[in-house]
Amino acid sequence: MGYKILSKTELCPNQYELKIEAPYVTRNAQAGQFIIFRVEEQGERVPITIADVDRENGILTVVFMAVGYTTKKLAMLEVGDEIVDVVGPLGKPTEIEKYGTVVCVAGGYGAAPCYLISKAFHDAGNKVHMITGARNKDLLFWQDKMKTACTELHVATDDGSLGHKGFVTEVLAEIMENEKVDYVIAVGPMPMMRAVANLTREKGIKTEASMNPIMIDGTGMCGACRVTVGGEVKFACIDGPDFDAHKIDFDEVINRTKIYKDEERRRSENCNLLKQAQAVR
């Protein structure tokens, strides 16, 4: 039995939202957790953070960018098709407390999982600033939805086509300058999360980063997702994915994520050829 795709939306170029029938996953899913899926029986296992859940109807929402072999294969599926495996919820949920003022910093695809995280902190009585950034306005999505999950939504684009012209860290610095910030969580590309950690470290603000290193089994047995936090080896799949951002060895993680780049590029090219062949048919 597979997991049926109920809807598919291209949110922006090469970035998709899927709603999947997965009642056993949504029953216990919480903000910050993730799933691991396989598109086909012989396919690789790929983690995706849970973007939204509809427990009443058993519908799981994920958002992904079609950049590698498996995500491109996933993007080729249509409504009514089935994904062979969806395992989850995995990982520890984000620890939600009433801190006071919380800032959720989302870079690129990180905006999707930040929705549930921001909503949980907001529902807990915090003032929540959501900062979402991208290279340009065409790569931003869910803005109306984000506004319902936070106190104030801030947008940053590299080219200035919408919101602040510049990086999300510049918006964070401005917020920190104007008011007392009690907690920050960053979700997105590793360099962005490292930059957030460097900025908040100076102010002594509690900061966590949602890690997305290489994962395989999602149970802590393979060790592929190991990260060094405060000099200790942790596994993102069972100890995280959220860790103290001030203690993460980001250089180590960034170097490890480059290990399979060449192989991924070759598989991605093969997937492009397959897509072209299907289009000809």
C-alpha cells in the first residue's frame, strides 16, 4: 500500500507542495519533525521536514525543491499517484515554551517547516517575528499563510524585489537592535544558519538550528547524519533535528554535505533525460 498524492502545486519555479494521504503520520506529528520517503521500491531514502498536518483528514503537507535525482522523480508524480514509503514522524519536536519574543528565521525552503514552528510558538503566547528570505520575490511562497502563524512577517530578497534588500540576518539584526529577543530558531541552508548563530552569539540569545545533514535510515543506526555539537557527536535523526546553534560545528557539517555532490549531479542528469523522454511520448 502506497501513500496517495491528493494535490500538487508548483509554489514557485522548481519548488512544489504535495498533500499526501498519511493518517498514521499526521496522528502524532508535531512542529519540527520530519519524514523519510522513497518514491519507488529501489529508490533512496530522503528526509523532508513536515510543513503542515491536517489530523482530522489524515493529510500530510510537504514542500520540496526538485534539485536532486529523487526530488526530481517526486516532482514528476501527479495527483492520484502513490509514493511507496512515508516513514514518520521522526526526530524530536521543537521544544515549545513561552519565552516572550521569538524570531523564526527561514531561508529558502526553510519557510515551509517554519510555518508549524512559528504557529506553535505563537499559540503558546509568544510574540513571534517570522523572517523569510529568498534570492527574489518569485522564490517566495506561503506569505498569506505565514501571516496567520506569527505576530509580524518580515521578507528579505537578495535583489530587493520584495521587502528588505539583503539577507535575513540583516533583518534579524534590526529586530535585535529595536527590542529584546528571547529565542531564535533558524531553518534553511547551512551557511544561513551559521550566520544567524554568529549574530545571536554576540548577544547571548538562545538559538537553535534545525539541521538537515545527509540521512539514510532515520533511526540513528547508520550514523550518516552525525553532527558535532559542543564537542560531542550527535545524530540529527534521533537527537535532533534542533540543536544549540552556538555549539554546532557548521564547518564539519557543510563539508560532509558535499561528499556525494558529483554522484548526485550524475543521477540528476539521468533524471532530466528520463523527464525529456516522457515529454516526447
